[in-house]
Amino acid sequence: MKPSDGQDGPLAVLTTRTRLEERLIFAALERRGVPYAQVDDRTIVEHLQSPSPVRYSGVLNRIMSHTRSGYAAKLFESTGHRVFNPSHVVETCGDKILTSLALVRDGIPTPETVVALTPDAALAAIERVGYPAVLKPAVGSWGRLLSKVNDRDAAETVIEHKQSLKAPIHNVFYVQEFIDKPDRDLRVIVLGDEVVAGVYRRSDHWITNTARGATTERLALAPDLVKLALGAARAVGGGMLAVDLIERSSGELLVTEVNHTMEFHGLAEVAEVDLADLIVGHVLEVLSA
Amino acid sequence: MTTAVSSTCPDCTESIPVAGDVRVTSIVVCPACQAELEVIGVDPVEFALAPEIEEDFGE
């Protein structure tokens, strides 16, 4: 970690890669004249009994790895730093099971979800949901390893394949009903108590993720959508969050996930707001409160 | 992790054009072989193969 000016040192921006989002955040910081230090997560070394004396005014966590992000947040929090987002939010949002538990607890509409803890119980979980069902890794992003399972033959095959992935997390099964949605989903950005932007993500594929080629369109922020997004954000602990939603054919909105280190390259192409600047503004506002 | 180091693409040796404001840890794509490269130095500009995307990477 780089030396700083003391308690009111620069804002630390933790990174894994400098993507478009990070470049926009750095540009916003520079426009505002905010001192900052980019901290590459590959360089973080912390002695727990003799922590680094380096102080930052706050920590903006843009680490791409869920595991590293959570631990980094914990390390900085342990030395009294305010981290955006807090570690408990990272933990909840980075794990779909914990996210769903939080959403259900707070009565946020979300697809019917069944969890099984072993491959032996997975088929029962899938058939409790019914076909077609969607299997998602509890930890993972960008639409990777999502499976739409249309019948028992497919279910047995997917379960067997997941068993061959030796990481224990792949043998926990997170199963949701398949929602026959329009060719789009919705992403709504929440900063604190405010919804600041939204986009549709459109794709011919049932996985509507910009990492999978979905395109973005502007989304009008209707009051019911705003209320739902704020409720979902509160459920996972609040902060700077991207709430993803899908629509049933009836129009009912369901929250599918809440992202704690939001990517916004697709949104930046169509939104009228400068999201990087809003993120920086939010961080500064919270730090000065 | 980073491996080979080059001011050209470490994979195919093609010369890589970069913007003046490029910074360390930026990712660029080699126009010749499409390899993802990480900027590991800016004076002079040096590239290494970008770290692999890991299983828990995401938002």
C-alpha cells in the first residue's frame, strides 16, 4: 500500500484490472480534484497483528474476484476504514443463496428458488421447481455456468457434470423456476437511498447479460420499479448496487440478483447520467457525513 | 499471473498502439492475435499476458 497523508489520506481504489468502469472512475476523481491511490489487489499484504499504518480517507472496492473482494473489505474494515461496499454487503451479494435469503426475508418478489446441498438432493430440488428449471452457481457472474434444464434427462446430466467440478460450491444446487420473460431484463442502479439510472438489457438468448452480448436501452424509472429496487438494495444491506430484475409475461417484476461491484459499460452507452461521477459523489458524500 | 514482458505483444510479437493516457493495469487487446494484454509499465510501455479470468470473477 502506498504512503498517505494520515487519517485524511487519499481515497483508495482497489482494482484487479483497469476496465472502462475504473478508467471512468479515475477520470471523475481527477475532475473533482480528489486525491486517490490505485491499489492493485495483487499487491495487498497485511500483517494482522501489525497492520499497515497507511491511512485512506475511504476505500472504493472494485476488485473483480468475489473471494478477494470480501477479504480485502474485511482487512480494510479491520483497520477502521470505511469500505464501499461493506464486507457484509459483498458477502451477501456475491452469493446467490444469501442474496435470495435476504430478498425472501424482506418480501421482495423473486423467482421461486429451491436450494439443495448435495448432488443426491439436487434432482428433488429441480423437480420441486418443475421443468424447465434454471441452475445457477451460487457464486459466479456474467451468466457463466447457467443451465436451463428442460427435463429429467437434462437434469441428471447437469448434476453429473457439476459433480465432476470438484470445488464444493459446485455441489450446492441453486435452482430457480424458468421465467418466460421478454427478450430483455432490467438493471437499476441504486446509490444509497436513491435510484439513479436504469437500462434494459436485450438479447435473443435467454441469458440477457452484457458479458454475453446483450445490448442496452434506456429504461424509464417508474415508481414501482424504484420502490422495488430500493427494497432489494436495503435487503442486502444497502450501498452502491446494481439490481437486476426480470419480468413475467404478466408484467410482474422479479428481482434476480443484486451486484455489489457493478459494471456499467453497457449503461454508460445509453444513460443520460455520468454514473462514474455519481459513484464518486456518493462516496464523498458518505465520507463527509 | 503475468508471464512474458514485451513492448510488443508477448504472444505474437505484433507492435501494439496505445493511447497516451494508458495506465498500469489497463487491459488492451492485441489487434493481431486478440490476446488480452495487461499494461505493466508506461515508460516505456510494456505488456504482459493479462491474468486469466478466475472462476469467482464478476460483479
